[in-house]
Amino acid sequence: MVKFSRELEDIAEKIRKGERLGFEDGVRLYKSADLLSIGMLAQEVKRRRHGQKIFFAVNCHVNHTNVCVGSCRFCAFRRRPGDAGAYTLKPEEVIKKVRAAALWGLREVHLVGGLNPDLGLDYFRKILRGIKEKVRGVTIKGLTAVEIDFLARQEGLTVREVLQELKAAGLDALPGGGAEIFAPAVRKAVCPAKISGERWLEIHAEAHALGIPTNATMLYGHLESYEDRVDHLLRLRELQDRTGGFQAFIPLPFLPQNNPLAEEEGLKGTTGFDDLKTIAISRLLLDNFPHIKVYWVMVGPKLSQVALNFGADDIEGTVLEEKIAHSAGAESPQVLTRRELEDLIVAAGGVPVERDALYRVVREVHNS
Ligand code: V47
């Protein structure tokens, strides 16, 4: 029987009994240096839900534009309209990229971009319809709550109307981007012009009501406190209690290259210790989220593999091309092949389960 450090015994007991953890528990877990105990608890909870299964998707990321009228201080990807290096793909160019990726047996497209005032609902309708027409069996996770809000304001429509239109054109799920950190004071300091945390949650609730599942993220390792992180996770858990529409939670470690937040505040980025602890604590606090996904692009493939034994049951897919994290200094490759992902999962003791954007199982690889 594993012996936990005294300071965590009562929390371990709650978890064993299936009791919900509270705010103070979350903060104590964060303040504890007993990473292995926290990881073991998270892994126990992960195993209860998913056994040895580790989910992944053969997917491609497409960033259709980097033109953005936003002003998030952590972002190294955005360009102002007319800036050198600003780009916007035509719908045909996006569809062409996805068709090329289809050769890999693509099941998921992850489509996100900047807030570009030149792009209306019609642009996205063309992309979504085109992808669904040309690539059979693919599912599309696209447009963050921030992009949905922007599109609604541009078009003079409600969020509900925009979501209905996008769903009708082929959108299957929303990604979790734009959540950043909900705590108002920190949010104001890191992304002053972005929609509020409340608005982000409202848009996800609206998507859930329309039968569009969504993901959630948390950007950590910048100006926020442990209390802010726990508050963020508990607000997500509270919405999930009401709607059940979240599929996966993905913690995003702040990357400190080429962005004003890092430069002006002297930030260095997260540690591997913090990355693993955040994965594990997410699993323990988000007891109503089916999936905790590790984003290997930001965490790095090797540490991501370890995270699969610290409570994560899901790892980002093949990706193919990534711009947001790599502009901010991510050192990971652009692609992991299906084979590389499967090998990485098996070597961590997992059973790879290929899924689509709706977490429908495409293929389960049984180890013999
Ligand atoms: O919202 C931007 C983050 C997000 C930096 O839902 C940064 O399946 C770290 O949300 N350092 C976009 N992070 C990525 C995202 C995502 C990725 C993979 C899967 C899913 C999903 C969602 O990237 C932004 C922002 O929080 N980000 N700049 C940076 N310097």
C-alpha cells in the first residue's frame, strides 16, 4: 500500500471515497511538493474511468489567419492588419491543406485563427462545407469562443445564431482556446481586450445547449496565483455540472518567446514539475470532465509521455503544422506520426485508442 505524505492523507481519503475536492484542497495540492503522491492519486482516478486507454486523433491543425485586432500580451502569433508577415488563407487554400492531410487517414480538423475583421460567416461556411464535401469521415473542431463572439458582433447576429449556422455548415465541436485564466485582475493584465471569463463560459454553455460539445483550456505559468488556477478549474467544473457539454480539458503552459508579456514581466516559462502537477490536479479537481488532454506541442513529447502516467488519458494528435505555440518558442516537432504517437503511448503502458473530434472510437490497438 502506497503511503502518502501526512499533508495529503485527508485529500487521498476523499478521492478514494469518490468525494469531491474543494477550493482549499486544490490550493493545498498545488502548494505541496509531493508530486509523486499527487500523480499517483490522479492516475488512480484516470484508471477508474479509462483503464489503460489513451485517446489520440489523426488530426491536422489549420490556422487560417494570423491577422488579429486583439491585443493579448502572451501571443507571438498575431499580426495587425497590414503588418509584415500577416496572412489570410482563402477557403480553397484551407480545403486544399485538409485534403492533403486526408492522405494520412485524417479524422479531426482543428481550425483556429485571429480576429480578422475581413472574415465573415460566409468565409467559414465555405470552409466547413468544403471540408465535409471533400474529406469523408472527417470531424471539425473549430473556432474558439472568442472567434464566435467576434463573428456574432461582426454579423449583428446572436451567438446562438452563429453557432446554429456553423453547425449546419459542418462544425462538430469547439476547441478550448481563449479561456486563458478567468480571474478578472490577471485576465485584464494578460489579455485586456479579450472577452471576459463569464462571456467565455456563456458561449460554451450556449454551444452545449445546441448539442455542440466543447473543450476547455487554462493558460498557466504567467502572472496567475495557485488560487487563480483552482478558481479557473472550479468554474469549469461548475458549468460542466450544469451542461455536461465539455469533452476535454487541456492545460496550456505559458511559452515565453517573442511576446510582450514574457519580455515586460521577465517571465521564464513553466517547469516540468509544474506541468505534471497541473495535469494531475486537473484530473483530481475536474471529476466531471471525461478527458484530460496533454498538449505535446507545448509540453514536449517526452514530458507528455510521462503525463500519461500522471492523470492524462488523452494526447494531442498528429497536428501536421502548428503556428501559435511555435511562434512563442515551442521546441517540439511540427508533426508526430500516428506510429510515433502509438509507440509513445504503448511505451508509457497505455492502450492507444484512435478517436475523432467527438471522441467516437475509430480504432483501438490492443497490445498482445
Ligand atoms: O487560446 C497563445 C494559447 C491557445 C501562448 O481544444 C499560448 O483541443 C502558451 O487553445 N504560450 C490556443 N500558450 C491553443 C488551444 C488548443 C490547442 C490544442 C488543442 C486545443 C483543443 C486547444 O494557445 C490560446 C492561448 O491560450 N497561447 N500564446 C503562449 N505564448
